[in-house]
Amino acid sequence: MTCIVGVETKTGAYVGADSFIGSASYADSKVSAKVFSRNGWTIGVAGSARFANLLEHVFEWPQAPASDDMGAVVRVALDIGKAAAADDLCFSASSGQRSLESELMLVAAGRIYTGASNLGMYRSRRGYAAIGSGDQYALGALHATKDQPPRARVLAALRAAATHASTVAGPFKILRIAP
């Protein structure tokens, strides 16, 4: 899986991701992107490479809102769900329910929103978020480093996740996103 971390600031956000691919058989492979930007959105995907490919190369991203707008985030999440449903391989079935095999982080106007396999989106009141298999380690590090600069916090969180989760590994990519 992976770890994607985001920290909000007064002047935007910082988002970072690891480079873990999934197994030794893919060690020489290059993931196109776990974190990428389209039309004012910054998108992080933890989980299915196919879902990430769909969002990066096929999905038509609307213009991101210029301010904190949960309605716009929910609308784009609904559209993402429709696109994923059209590509049946983005879903898995367990206990009779279909769900995405991925988690999603969306950044718009410097605000971070996350959603799990049902694409129910939320924004943390703490000003930081993490998704993927290393999320709990990253969240602990983000809390413990709340007095440090945002880029240092993201790096510390990714390092903590890589230390404790066998499915997270560097090198790390960190982006600064202006609102």
C-alpha cells in the first residue's frame, strides 16, 4: 500500500508520499504518481494503481474551488465514484458490498480532504491527515511534531510510517501547494 500525508498551513498545504510499489517483482517499476495535480486539485491515492491511473490520466477534473468548499469536494468525489464504477476493476466485493480498493486525499484551496473506500469525504479539524497502510504511524508523528515547520512534519511522518510499516518506503516526494 503506501502512506500519503498532508499538513495545512495558513498559506496552503504540504503533501508527501512514499515510493513503495507493492512487491519485489515490481522493484524496477516506476509508479506514475501517488500524488499529482490537475486543474487546481492535488490528488493522493493509496491503494490500487489502476485507480490512481484512472484519476491521473482519464478522469476529467473540474476546476478546484477557490475556497474551502465541502460541496465541491463531495461533487467531485461523486464523479470519481461514477468513473470508478465504469471501470469495474477499481472495485472489490466483500461481504456483499462493492468498495474501492483505495483511499483518497484531495487538496483544494490549501485545504485537505480525505475519503476511504466509499468516498465519503471529510476534513480533519486538526489541520493534518494521512491515508494508506502507514497512516496511524504518520498521524502519531504529525501530532508529536506540531511545533515544527510543515515540511519537516510531513517528512517525519513519512519516515515514521516507513520505519514501522513494511508497506511504506522512500524515497519520499513532498509538494508545497499554494491556495
